[in-house]
Amino acid sequence: MDGLGLLEVLAELQIEFVTFPDRGLDRHMGDRDLWNYCQANDLVLLTENRNHENENSLDATIQDSWREGRLPVLTLANKGRFENSPKYAEQVAKDMAELLFTIFHEGVRDRPRIFVPI
């Protein structure tokens, strides 16, 4: 995002990226607890694709807890391509910037999960 100038745009819009250490969170925090933390702190969660392993998985949490007005989860459609293809990573960055603007400045919160790139 930095090479595209998108970080500056997002900073102007007061949208920032944070990590587990930035928030003092345990990297092994359960999916349900993490999702609830993100909702309570107005954070959009970015994750790789996860499955429905149990009742506390991210997928199960979204299914039983998400409703319109809640923040979506942004999910990398293909982590391998994101890590190995600059063009793919650039498209992910552009789509994420657009989605974050739409979510935070236009108030569009109508989908529980959005796969990026769109």
C-alpha cells in the first residue's frame, strides 16, 4: 500500500492498520474473542481464509453473531498469490483501501465477509 500512496490517503482519512502486538493481543487468541474485540473497538479484521472448525471458529462466529451494521471481515482470497505476486498484492491493497473508505466514511456495513481482491 505504501508504494501506491494508499497509506497516506488512509492516514488522512484517519484509518490505520494495527497488528496484534500494537493492541497487546495474544497471537493465539480465539477467533470468537478476536472478532468480538474487533467489533467492540471498531476494527476491521483482515485474515486469510479460515474454516468452520468448531462453534468458536471465525466462520461460526460470523454466522451466529453478525448482523447488518456490524463490521465485515476482510479475507485474503489467495494468501499464496498475495505473498508471491506483486500485481495481485497491489490489487488487494487497492480493493482494501476502497473497502475501508466505504466502511468507515460511507457507513456501508452490509456484508459479513468480503474476499479480496474483489
